[in-house]
Amino acid sequence: MEFIQDYAAFLARVVTLLIAAGILIGMLSGSTGRGRGRSKESLEVTPLNQRYQEMGRRITESGRQAGSFLKRWRERKKQRKTRTGEGRLPRLFVLDFNGDLRATATDSLREEITAVLANARSDDEVLLRLESPGGMVPGYGLAASQLARLRDKNIRLTISVDRVAASGGYLMACVADRIVAAPFAIVGSIGVVGQLPNFHGLLKRHDIDFELHTAGENKRDLTVFGRNTDEGRAHFRESLQEVHQLFKAHITRYRPRLDIEKVATGEHWLGEKALELGLVDDLGTSDDLLLERREKMELIALKYHPAPSLKRRLAVVLESALTKLRQGAGLYGS
């Protein structure tokens, strides 16, 4: 009798697993078939003028001037069309970059800039709302190169720093025709850092040997587990200095009037001091810029969404399957 009970419990587990697997496979197949459009990359385009107009309409309609507001708005719109000569306004493409250590947002930035360059007219401009404390040199170097594509095509670029654009963030910002920073935004940190721990002493105390073999005199300057040499340290510092010199040359190329030796000390400053030093051109926020341009330009926000990876799609399907199983088991209501 006990054997039958154990076998029944085992069989119930097997059946449960088979059902879960069947649901998962079915949902995965369904999402592949029905949701193909959602699994592809996309470029989200959001008109911003309409948002500001709606805000103004709501505020005005709360009083007694709704009719006069609409009349003035229509007159301004008619005048703007007459000034352009073609019945259109120049466009301001609004992009966002939120930087991390590896500058992973560069993948989306390059697609957004490609979209701008493929459609921009001579009087169009770009506003990049930038926020980054910096990170790895290759990633931020590539991000700055993407912004340089706009300059090379004579597309005016304004960068707004509401919170921070330091180190690699400023490497990007200096490419702009105009940098606008909030009064308390952090700007600067023009320097290079290289650091790593070393556990050689700890391994030695525990009689653990570590061997490192290289081909090439400077293949490895510093090591985490081996014994570091004065020669290796000196070569590592030389490498940092070389990157620092390239960093300064990059900034000087785009901001030749800046006293680079005065600001390239690794320090950072708040917006007002950064303006005094010439690191930025104006004080203000991205909101100020958008409000300033809304009457003169068509504001268009762009956001690139890459195709989700297979790992991400599987995670979404699995989560949905588990939710349905719990609901079916009555663990919580729908």
C-alpha cells in the first residue's frame, strides 16, 4: 500500500511537470507566431509639441480665456508656416543617453543617430539629454564618435546636462555645438583611472603558487594574483597618461578656447563654476530648452528599442506560464 502511495505521488509530479512543459512550449510557439512584430527592433517616435499644447489648453480652459487662447495659437501656427515658406517647421530630434560603466546605451544611440541622419534636413537640430558619471574608455569613445557623425554632417547638436556629465560623460558632451548644464549639475572629471586588487601576498601566506606566462614584453603590466613589478607599474602608468593625452586632445579639438591644462586635473565642478571655466556654454535645464524651442520647431523624441534576446523572451514566457499555473491551482485570484 505504501508503494502505491509513493508511486501515485511520483506520477503526480511527473504529470505536473509535463503539463508545465506543455504550457511553456505552447506559449513559446504562440508568442513566436502571433508576436513576431513585438520581437523585432523598433524606433519609437513621439511628437512633443502636442504634449505642451495639451498642457496649455487644459490650463487655459480652466479659466475664461479658452477661446482667445485657441485663436492666438492658430494665428501663431499660421505665422510659423508662413515663415518657413514650405508650410513646415524645422525639427528638433530629442534623444536620451543614460550612461553606465560600459556605456551600453551606445547601441541604441547609434541607431537613433542613423535614423536622424537618414531623414534630417539642413535646418533640423538634435538635442541630447545626457546623464553619465563616466566609465570604460572604449565604450564612451564610441559614443562620442557617434555624436561626431552629426557634426560631420553639419547637424547642429545641443547637449543638456541636468545631473551629471563627468569623465566619459564629458568626453561625449564636448562634441556638441552647445552644452547647457543645470546650475548644480556635475561636469568635468577630465582624467583617467586604472585600479585592480592584488592577492599575491594572501596566496603567498597560504603557500599557493600562481604562474602567469606571456608572449610579449608588455602583454601584462599588472596582475591580480601574481607579483607586480616596478617595471609593470611604470608601464601601466604610461598607458594611463597616453589615454589622458588623447582625452585632452579630443576636448581641445571641439572646444579650442578651453584652457585644457587648467581643467584636465580630474576634478569636477558644479554647473555655475563649469560655465565660468568654459566647460559649458549656458546654464539651464533640458525642460528650459524644450519650452524655448516649442514655438519655433517641431519637437520629436526618438527612442530605439532593440529586438529582445531569446533569453529575455524565454523569461517572459516562463513567467507568464508560472502565473497561469498558480492561478489554475488557486494560489491567488485573477
